[in-house]
Amino acid sequence: MATFPVHTHDQKAVLGVAFSFSFLAILAVVLRLTAHKIARKRWTPADYLIITACVRSLELAIVTTTNQV
């Protein structure tokens, strides 16, 4: 496993923003799905697309962060 040293303030800022927004994206999706469960609503194709988009955005954040640091 490769390690990426973080030395500068800019590198720490990039990581902080990437982690924060990734966490917020996951939280939003989890809250949406929880609301569907509480309301006893079935998932729609939009829900599946949102999950897919969340996973893909996390992948993109990981790739861009590891390439920038």
C-alpha cells in the first residue's frame, strides 16, 4: 500500500474538503433512504441512481485526492 505524505497546509486543506464533502454526501444518501424506510415507501430508480452517483463521486474523490497529494 502506498503512502502519501502530507506536508503543506494546502495538502491538508484538500484532504479536509474531500473528507468533509464525502461524509456529507454519504450522510445525505443515508438520510434519504432512512426517510423512505420510515415512510414505508419503495425505492424508485432515482434512489438507485443516487446510490450509484454517491459511490462514483467517492471514487472520484479518492482518485483525485491521491493524485494531488
